[in-house]
Amino acid sequence: MVGIDAQNKNILDRKFICSDCSLVLRDPVQLSACGHRLCHSCFLNRNQTLITCSQCQIQTPSDQILIDRAFNNEMQTLSIICSYCNWTDTLQNYEEHLQQLHSNPICQYCSQQFNSIDQFNQHKASQCQNILIECLLKDFGCHQQIVCSELSNHYRSEQHQHSIANILQQMKSQLKDSVMTSNRMDTDSDYTLNQLEEVEKTMNMFRSGGEILEEDVKQLSSELAEHENKLRNLTENISQMKLSIEEETALLEGMKQNLDILNQDLVLLEEKMNDMQCTSYDGTFVWKIRHVQEIMSE
Ligand SMILES: [Zn+2]
Ligand SMILES: [Zn+2]
Ligand SMILES: [Zn+2]
Ligand SMILES: [Zn+2]
Ligand SMILES: [Zn+2]
């Protein structure tokens, strides 16, 4: 289970939004060390003895985290716009509305249907590959929304690299400004400026490295295509050879059958010959006398 989705979640006060699932808090728990809140289920999902707040990085031992009932009560009067229709009412009536009207939601990105809002929310939070998301650098040049499964491609894109370069540029000029206004070059900002320049150099190296990699990939894929072609030709040759072998085998089979028939005929003929040697056709027996010479000489 994750938080509660709503059309107006992005315009609500940030304190009502879970920093783990980015939805409206469901059964909020408070991190005692920093005061920020999570959904109870998102806290359980962490399954850690020390919970690091994703808003401020301060750690709270998990046995010091309790359900914040007072805050939960305060939230019930929040005005909510249903995420599936234009129903608008307070949070306390939202669950009932969802149960009554949207018990089998369909994902608008991948058309999969779900048996409960909760399953659907989990799907949207982590499983849907078609969902549109925003790049973390949307304020620095990556404006358009990106299909979730394309995100790693986006990170390698020219546009995203450009956004990173933008950030570095901005950080550098801000730092220079602050140095100018404070009118002294302390060692700290000097160091930071150097670091930034290092990062910029590394970035440029990565960029040219990326271009070389892309070239390599292109070459490899053309080689692959060539090999695939050869393989296809070979496969065709093999199947042709197989066909002609089959034809020859059939031919041989036919010849063998003919030979068998001929052999049978021969046997029959032989038998007939033998019969004929013993039979006379004019009514008298013909005696066949073997070894005539031996008999005569006796
Ligand atoms: Zn949450
Ligand atoms: Zn915090
Ligand atoms: Zn609705
Ligand atoms: Zn989906
Ligand atoms: Zn980006």
C-alpha cells in the first residue's frame, strides 16, 4: 500500500505529501528527529532500523517512529479532487467515493486493469513502464515528460547532458557572484570553484567518451548486420542442400524399389527356367542326365 492519489496533490502544502511515494500521506508517521512525515506503509516498506528522511537526510531510529493521529485528523478536512473524475470533497469522504465509483481502475498509460485502487497506485508508483515522468533536471532544460522505460536513454541524451552543463554553469556564476560581493577570495570558495571546474572537465570528458562509444556501437551494429546477412545466406544454402539431398534420397529409394522388383522378376524367371527344364510340351518327359561323361566312361 502507498499514499493516496489525487488530482490536486501537487498544489497541496508539501507537508501533506509523503516524500517516499509522492502521494497524499496515508496514516502518517512522524520522524521524531526532524519532524517530517511518511505514510505508515512507506515507513514499513523501508524495513530498516534507522530511517533516513528523504527530505533532509536526518536519521531517526525506527522504534522512535509513531503514527501521528493528530496530524491524520487535521488532514481529514483537506479538500481533494478525485484522481479519476472531477469529484471534489474532503479527504475523509474520498475513500468511500473511490470504493463506490472506481473499484476497478484502468491505467491510462498501459491500459492494464486492477482490482483495487491500492494495486493500481502500486503499479503507478513502481511497475508501469509506460507512465510519463519528469526528469529531475526539468528546471534546467529537460522540460518534456519522458516515458519511464526511456529514462536511461534520456540520461544519455544530448539534452540531458546540456542540462547538467547548465547547472554547472549556474553554480559557477553564483559562486563567482558571491565571491565578488563578499569582496574577498577565501580559500573555501576558491577550492569549490576549482572543484566545479574539475567536474566540468570530467563532464566534457564523459561527453566525448559518450560520442566515441556511440561511434563504436554504430560500427558494431553494422558488423552485426553483415554477420547476420552471411548467416542468413548460409542458412539458405544449407536448406537448399537439404532439399537436394532429400530429392536424391527419394530417387535412390525409387531405384532400389525398381531393383527389388527386377530381382523378384529374376527369381521368378529362374524358377520358370527350372520348371521348363523338367517339363516337355509335347506330352513326353525329357530326362535330364547329369554327368554324362562320367557315366559313359564307366
Ligand atoms: Zn508514502
Ligand atoms: Zn526530515
Ligand atoms: Zn472519482
Ligand atoms: Zn500502467
Ligand atoms: Zn534530463
